[in-house]
Amino acid sequence: MSNRHLFSTLDGLVPKALRGIVASNPRLNLDETNRVVFDPASPPSQVSIISGGGSGHEPAWSGYVGTNMLAASVAGDVFASPSTKQILAAVEAVPSDKGTLLVITNYTGDCLHFGLAAEKTKAKGKACRMLICGDDVSIGKKGGSLVGRRGLAGQIGVLKVLGAAASQGASLDELYDLGTAINGQIVSIAATLDHCHVPGRTEHGTLEANEVEIGTGPHNEPGYRKLSPAPTAEGLVNEILKYCLDETDPERGYVNFKPGDETALLVSNFGGMSNLELGGLVDELLQQLLKDWNMQPVRVYAGCLETSLNAPAFSVSVINLSGIASNTPYSVEQIKGFFDLKTDTAWEAVAGSQNDPRRRPRAEQLVPPPPEEKKTIDDTRDLKVDPALLERMLRGAAEALIAAEPDLTKWDTVMGDGDCGLTLETGAKALLDALNTRHIAARGSVVEVLTELEDILEGKMGGTLGGILGIFFVSLRTAAQEHIAQQQQQQQQQHQQTTTEGGDGAVAVWAKALTLAVGHLAHYTPAKVGDRTVMDTIIPFAEAMQATQSFAEGVAAAVRGAEGTKTLKPRLGRATYVGAGAEGKELPPDPGAWGAMVVIRGLHASM
């Protein structure tokens, strides 16, 4: 886990963060002395719902203050409960004729300070109740027998429903009972790749490189179990769902899910996961919920619900909406309506439009690909070679490119954005797959292979290099077909029979086609020899083939071109500014030019 931070100390950071948070919602007020964010327009005619806890969990809880959700939040120091005085200031900031409901997660400090604040409020003759939420199944029934379950992000779902119900006139007691019922129908668990780091602190817990921890708390508390070696994402999700949903587990079977029960899924990013991986996690959860548990959540919420500073971790919560309905006067449709009611808070970042009347089942969202168009090859416009030779050349080039990936990635990290090696490796692996599964070299058809390469480049390889090579291969195929057709017409006119199975005839075809393809590529990129791009390999290769009619000479020119990029200053693309700091130092070769050279050399070496 990284211990680098923008702010090197916690001194003054919490109030500074609160000032920044309220800036995005000018309706809100901040009592900076007490670290209370509140809605000054909170109606006295409805119950005021207040939540809070230690800082470091943003957007919980200040981010949820606003219309149809919290009336106020109160923030303690990082991972520490706010004081009783702070909580009382929050109660005073949003007075209500119907009373105040304090909703907190189950941590000792929070329970004590919010509890004392509730007692002091009642002593003044004002209605006040405190609801304690705990949803973490990693705390087994025996281990949590005295204090109950620890609180995770499932509490945010409780706050959302209670805020909506309060806005529709529910009484203090009705809200307390509803919140109790919701909390009793939530199962949650967290998993982490490493612990978070607190700014300014030198010590912090860490996991080994090949460990994953299940049951980690949001304050860096050790988890229930460490898995080593770390499982795959699929394996980790499998473990997590067992802990949450296996009702036969005597320690963790907290909620009963009957066939047909409607559920909601909450996936909270602890702060250090990329949105890319979070999206993949949600998809894997939904797949396994359907396949292994016959469950299709009717609401899915994913994002930074309740974080833990910069922890590369997440929590998963499953809420039984039907179970809530069976224990309250509210129907499942009403409960879903509470979830769907719009707010002007951070909740909307994870909510989407799940109550849209146009909502469709997940299976209908995932559009199947159109039927694959059957490709036909015109034999009169095709170049045929020995199938065994063709396959050997293609495999040799692909395997050489895969072997070069680490160097290409390293060089592109210095001079670009680091994706060149992986992009080329993706294309090489796709080519090997086509050779293994679709046997694209079996007919000895060069045009069939070029067509397949076009599909790979268009469908699997993005980035600038993928675009350049895509145009190049389309042009190369078209030029080769046209040149072959012209040759065959001339042969027919002269009543001659020649073969294109290798030899000088094939080299002539390629020399001409490469020249035409390079010329066509010039319409789309200004890159020329000396600009430190892939063209430093392609152009010399094509020119040498045309001038010498020799594949070996073409390869030699390609090698010289790629080697020459080590001394060139970038003139085009991202490298012109990303690699600026490398001036005066020995540069690595251009990864695109080197990758193209590796392919050309691999083709030749396998002949």
C-alpha cells in the first residue's frame, strides 16, 4: 500500500475536507467548530435523521446530508468517534417537532457518545432515539454475542430508506422500527488486497504480495481470514458469497433468503480500487449470484459508498427487500420506492436510474453480437503459399512478439503511456488463438490470414499503434489482391503459367503491395522516417523490399530502422512530452518500431 499522500499530516485536514465537501452543495451549512454538516432547510415537520462517525470514510457521512436523506452529519477525527458535544450541536442545528433519530454503525466509541447525546437530548424533553447498525458477517455469532455485528457500508442503505420514509411523514418510532427491520436483513463482508495508510503515520498493517484478507474492518482492523496464495477474482467472490448467503453456516447464517425474494446489492469501494476493477467485480458478483444462488438483485448500487481512506479493498452487502417487507407495514414496492427517491447527495453517484419504467432484465441489457459474417476468399485474387510454412512463420512472429512484451512495456513506460507491449501481446495471442481454433493457415491463403489480422486489429487492439497497423493491413491486403489479379490477367494474355508459391514471384507481389500500403498510410499519419515511430521500421522495410526484391534485405533494413530510433528525438505523439525528461540520456528504442521489427524478423527466421 502506498504511504504517499497529498497532505502529509492530519493536522487541519478534517475541517478542510468538510469545507471542500459542502462547496459542491451550496444549500448546506458547515459548523466547522463542531464539524457538523447540516441542511438548514430540513423541515421541522419531519423527523431529523443524523448520522456520523470517524472521518476517512467519505462520502459517509457528510456526503449524504441533503433532501430526502440526512438532516445532519457529524465528523470525528480519522477513524475516531465524534464527541458528545459535537453530536449535540448537530441535534440543535436541525430541530424537529417530530424528534431526532441518531443512526450509527456498531462501534464502541460511536455507541457511547451518540448514546450519551441521545440521553441528554431526551433529558431536555425532546424526542430522540438511537439506532445501531451492524451488518458484517465476518463477526460470527459467538464472537459477536455481546456486542453484535460490526458496521459496514450496508448502513448507507439503511440511511437511504429511512431518509425517504422520513420525507414522507413517518414518525420517530416508525422509522426506528423500519431501520431495525432493514438492519436485520443485511449481510455484508469486506475483502482487501492491503490495508490503508493514514497520512502522517509511519506504522500501518500490510499484507504480503500474494495475500488477500477477508473480513477486514474499515479502520484497518485485521480480517477474519487471510488467503494465501491469493485466489482469483472469481474464487474470491465465491468465498464472499458463501460467507454472506450460506444459511447452513451456524456462525454466519444471519439472514434467510427464500426463493423469489427480491434483493438489493451494494458494493462499496474502500477508496483504492479502480472503477474498471469495481465494474468487473460487480459483474462477477451478479453472475455468481444467479448461477450459484438463483438470485437476481432488483437494485444494484456500486461505488464509493463508505470508504477507508486509500485501501485497495471493497465490501459486498446483500439486502433482502422481501424480508424487510415481511417484518414491517411497508410493501416491497414501497421499499424499492424509498431506495429510488431522488436526493441531492452523494447517493446519486451510485444510484443510476433503476426505477425507470423502461428498466429491463439484465439479460436483455447484454446484447449478443451479430452473427459473424462468413468471409469468402476469391482464389483469383489470392496469394497461396505452403500451409506448413505459413503457419510456422505466423507462429514464429507471434511468439517472438509475446517474448518481447516485457521490454516493450518497459520502454513505453519511459517514453509513452506503457500500453504498447500489452497491445501487441494481445494481438499476438489472438493470432495464435486463430491458428489453433480456426486453423486460418490450413489453406495456405495469405489473404485469409491478412483478413484475420484486420479483424484482430479492429476488434482487439486499440491505441494509436492499433489504428496505424489496422490501416496498414487493410491497405496491404487490398494492394496484394489487386497486384495478384493484374499478374494473373497478364499471364492469361501471354498463355504462361507461373506459380506464386514462394520465390521471386511472391517477393515481387509483397514488394509492390508494401509500397502501395505505405503510400496509402501517409494519408492518415504524417509520420516519416526519423520521427521515432513505427514508420521507422515499416518504411525502410518496404523500400528495401522494392529496391532489392529480397526479403532478407528488407528484414535487415527493418532492424536498422528500429535500432536507429534509439538516437532519435520524438517528433509525434505522446512521447514528445512524456519522454521530455529523458533528454540527454540514452533512450530505449521506440517500442512500436521495435515491435514491428520483431514481427518481421520472426517471420523471416521461421522460413
